[in-house]
Amino acid sequence: MPEFAAAPFAFEVRSLVEVVIIYGALLLSLIAMVHCAVQKPDAFNAIGTLTKGTWLGILAISFALATLFGLFGGARFFGLIAIAAALVYLLDVRTGIKDIGGSTY
């Protein structure tokens, strides 16, 4: 009988991990969108990446999908996509903009 007691705990842990993933995705996407919105468009051309509008579109769509399907649906996969898009922006594009001195903050 004790082996069945672990099953409810496992589902609680899984639910907690899913909540952390979706809220983390929303927070990272929001931070990335705000950073992208306040940058100069020329900075994106200077580092040789996608344009500012393209990055804003990617980040906004990933944020919207994570919100719609993560919070109101059951597809946590879109939360992982949002995390990936935000991390690519923050770790690649943001650091490139910072390196050339084009960052506003």
C-alpha cells in the first residue's frame, strides 16, 4: 500500500514544475520584449541579426502562445518554445547589442 502513496505526490510535483515553467516562460518573454522594444533599430543591423520588428514579432508570438496555451490550455510545450525564443534573444542578441555599446540600459 505505501507505493500508492507516492503517486499523488508525484502529480503535485509535476504540477508545480509545469507552473514554474509557464510563469518562467512568461517572465522571460516579457523581459525580452521590453528590452527589444527600447533598443534602437540600428543596433540590430550593427550586430548582423534579424531586425527589431522581427524580434519583437517572435517574442510577442511566443509570449501570446505561452499565455494562451500554457495558462488556459494544457500545452506546456509552448512555454518551452517561449523560453527558447527569449533565451536566444537575451543570450545572443542582447549581449551583442551590449558589446557594441548600443544598449539603452
